[in-house]
Amino acid sequence: MARLMLVANPAASQFTGGDHRRIVQMLDRSHLVESVWPHSAADARTIAADAVTAGFDGVIAMGGDGIVHQVAQSLVGTDVFLAVLPAGTTNVFARQAGLPTKPVRAARLLTAEVPVRAWPVVTVEAELADGSSIARHAVFAAGVGLDADIVAAAETEPYRKYWFGGLHYARTALGLYWSDLRKRRPTLTVEAAGRSVRGIGVMAQFQSTFTYFGRLPLRFSPEDPRPMAVLTVERLPIRRLLSLLWHVARSTPGEVRGVRVWDDCERFTVEAETPARMEMDGELIGSLTSARFEYRPDALWVAAPDPTESAPP
């Protein structure tokens, strides 16, 4: 009988009190379950850290990718597993882990013997614009500049994200491109294994696909990243936009002039001439002046079905 902490975000777009009560009742039949609603992102991290100290077997994040990211921060490098009940707008992590799309169905995976498997993360050590230093972990995505600015713009209209999901991100991306990104000059220097490039944005891919645009997959290359693929956009004038969209659809963005894709990366660094936003798992972390990204295999335990088996409905 596992001891589980359920950390639920009632502000998630698909969260309902009825689902929450049903899930608690369901899990109580086979496990010892405690349920907590955090008051903030920092509170979610603290609750998860306290669960580790108290000897819980697993921590369940119920909500969107935001609560998943916060809970995971305290579980990386421990023996306590992360379980996810998707109740957010895009639920990127849940899709990557092969989980059911509804929280009650996902909870059924935990009612008997919990299937747990290792999960990689990317750890980022960054110097922020305010002079502070942070260390955070990404469980499915990380980026500086371009994509973080799109996330920031999308978050200014959260109600649109709730109602339109991936369409809202796509609309925001196109709007920001027209108003800013097409004219932006490189201020980031990205370095990895003796290679260096300047650009307006850099993203790390360490799962097979990554996207905020609903079920539309985004891949930096036709092959799965092993261990990490790093995409840098040098500049993005109008004449290159259609070509980039075409090659993104074909998983070959590196064939576009001004876009670099480095495969087989284990680590890379970013230096920003002017403070640049950073996002991790779709969460805005802050504006940085420098950062070091490192791939860490098997750093997190996740309750998820075997990827070699058929995905749940």
C-alpha cells in the first residue's frame, strides 16, 4: 500500500471538484492518500519537498503542466515518484508520458501496483537579471528568448488560453512575430562542444516531441533527440517564415537558413547581452544573463505506462 500526496491545482482549466473527490475516494481504496491544495507555485514545491522528507512513496500533481513542473522540482534526484492527473489546457507532459487524457482515467493507473519508470530532465543553473542565482529542472522543454517571449505574451490573456488552448499560442506566436520577432537582432550567444552561434532564441528538446499547439507535434529533427537536440534561431525575417513553417512540419527546421540544430548535445550554455526571458515546461522562470543547461538521464521517477505498450485512451 503506497503512501501518496495529492497536490491539486483547482485553478486548472479542466479541474472539477467532482473529479477530485472521485479520485480521492478511488485511490483511498488501495493506498494511503493525503490531499493538499497549494496557495502558490512556491507552496507546491514546498509541499512536495515535505512529502519527500516525510517518507511518501509518490506525489501526484493534478492540474496542468504548471503544477507538474513545480512538484517535479522537489522530486528530482529522490526515490519519490511523480504521478500526473492531467486537468490543464495543453497537458504536454501527460501526452509525452502516454497517460490518459482525463484525470479520472489517469488515476486508475494508480489504483493497483503503480507502474513507475525513469524520466530524464534538463537541469538549468542560471544567473538572473536581478543578480540572483537559481537551479531548476525541466521535465519536457526549456528555452530562452523567442519561445519564452511567446509564452509571456500568451500569459497576458489567460482566459484565451483556457478557451482556445493551442490556437491561442499559435495566434500569439504570429502576432509577436509580426510586431517584434521579425525585426529582432541576435543578443544571445549559445555554445556547445566547441560550437558557437548568436541568435534571438534557443530551445532544448529532449523528448520525442514537444508542442503547445494541441496535438501538433514539433520535432527538431526526424530522429529522436539522443540525448538532447538544441535549436537556435539566428534571425527570422519575413522571407524565411514560410520556409521555416514548411520545414517545421517536416521535422527539418535545421535546413532553413538562419536556424541551427545541434544533435547529440549533453550540455550547452547561453550568454545574454541584454536580459532574456527563460521558460521551462511552459513556465516563465525569469530574465537571465547567463545559464548552463545539462541533460540528466533517469533523474526523475514517473508513474506512467510502459512506452512499448499501447497508449491508454
